Amino acid sequence: MEHADFPSADELLRLHLVQLQAAGSWSASLPMQQVDVRTNNALRNHIDGALQL
């Protein structure tokens, strides 16, 4: 069930990647696996938050 207060998972992922890019040359300093872990954690937190409503 989608809630208007929460962005979609796709939008959350897009915002997360924009934040990583804004932080600097993240692709050179972080291995992709670490980026994936951070993204997965952000998505998991988003889903957990939505389920608690």
C-alpha cells in the first residue's frame, strides 16, 4: 500500500544516488558493493517506515 507521505522506492533510490553524487566522486572512493549496501539499507528503512504507518 502506497502512502502519499512517502516517495516511491524508485524516487527514493533516485534521490539517494543524487545525494551520493553530490557528496563528491563517490564512484571513485566507494566500491559499488558499498554503494549497493547503503542503497539497500535506505530502501529497507523506507519500507519499514511505510509498514509502521
